[in-house]
Amino acid sequence: MTAYEGVLSCYVFAMKTFNSSFAEVDGMELETLSDLISVYEKISDAPTKKTAFIDDIL
């Protein structure tokens, strides 16, 4: 996968997951988008946990 394909993959994931338009996702900085995806994955990977502590996410 090239870097361009990787970025587009992140865009598509963010558009589906966060129910956002391409323009909204494109307006974000790539670092911010990466952080949002990382936080989402950490929260959604623990289905048995009912709470997520900020220290665990960061």
C-alpha cells in the first residue's frame, strides 16, 4: 500500500465511522485524524469495558 492509499483508507474509515463528509475529513489535519481513529479503536476494542479512562486512551 502506498502512502496515498493509506491516507485515503483513513479518510474512508473516518467518513464511515464518524458519519462525516469528505470535505469535513479533508479539512482535518492528518495528525488529528490519526488521533481520532486511534481513540476510536481503543474505545471500541474493549466491548466488555463500560468506562474508558482518559489515561488509558492517551
